[in-house]
Amino acid sequence: MSTLVAYFSAEGTTKRVAEGFASEIGADIFEIVPEQPYTVADIRWTNPLSRCNKEKFGKKDVPVMGKVADFEKYDTVYIGFPI
Ligand SMILES: Cc1cc2nc3c(=O)[nH]c(=O)nc-3n(C[C@H](O)[C@H](O)[C@H](O)COP(=O)(O)O)c2cc1C
């Protein structure tokens, strides 16, 4: 049984939870890193014109760096992200 925890974290909260969870259940871990890093202004979620809201409402795909090696080997994949 092979398990992966893939996560995105802009400010570190999700990262801490994902690392603790993956360690607890013995899963591999993969950090999702956007090609274009988010600035503080980009993730100001209370600003309707910020990048994160434009991406959300525009349903834009965000190009990311890297790939999960041997993705097919995983039976279960948990995905962590800020909400
Ligand atoms: C796009 C976006 C939307 C968010 N929406 C909310 C929200 O509706 N309510 C809230 O309390 N926090 C909201 N936040 C704040 C995040 O939940 C909080 O900053 C979280 O700790 C971010 O996780 P991270 O440290 O892993 O990046 C939002 C953050 C982002 C980037």
C-alpha cells in the first residue's frame, strides 16, 4: 500500500500539517510549487483583484514545477491546500 501526500502551502501552515500527517502515516510527500511564486499581495484573499482571486474566479490553471515520480505506484493520494 503506497500513499502520497501532495500539498501546496503559501505561508507554511499547510506545509506543517502535511509534513506531520505524512510522517504519521508513513507516506511519501510532494510539495506543489508554482512556477511563479506568490507574493504577499498575490495571496491577499480579501482583495477581489488579487492574483489568487483572479485565478479562483477565472478558473485558471497555475503552472507548477516538477512532477511526482512514479505516480502510478500510489494507491492513495491526499491533497493538502489552504482554504
Ligand atoms: C486564495 C485564498 C483564500 C482564502 N480564503 C480564506 C477564507 O475564506 N477564510 C479564512 O479565514 N482564511 C482564508 N484564507 C487564509 C488561509 O486559509 C490562511 O492564510 C492559511 O493559513 C494559509 O495556509 P498556508 O500557510 O499553508 O499558505 C485564504 C487564503 C488564500 C490564499
